[in-house]
Amino acid sequence: VWYWCTDQVIVQRALGAKNNVHAKAGSILAGFLKILPIFIMVMPGMIARVLYADSIACPDPESCVYHCDNEWGCTNNAY
């Protein structure tokens, strides 16, 4: 809750606005800017896991041993 409600950027945009409309627009803009890193950092990893499922993701230990000689996973291939 603290990440969204009491963040310094959102609070400053709301308190430093000219009127109520600017305060709402500034808070919405700051919210969009806070969601942006999810699409920059998390989504490419999720897409890579789907596209390269044979070398990154293993559904069972036997397929991990077959693809990367490790029954616990192929996580080192992702880096």
C-alpha cells in the first residue's frame, strides 16, 4: 500500500497542483510511470520463458536433464 499511496512523487504532484483537476491528472500520470517498469523488466522475461520454453523452462525434471543436464532447471541458460 505504501508504494502507491504514500509515495513522494504522487504526494508532491497532488499537493503542488494548481487545482483539483491538475492534482488528479498528476497522480494518474505518476501511476502510469510507476507501472512502466513492469513492462520494461518483467514482461520481456515472461515472453522469453514462453518463446524459449525448451531452453529456459522445464515442465518436468526429465526434460531438464535432456535439455541442460540438470534436473533442477535450466536457469543458468537465461543469463
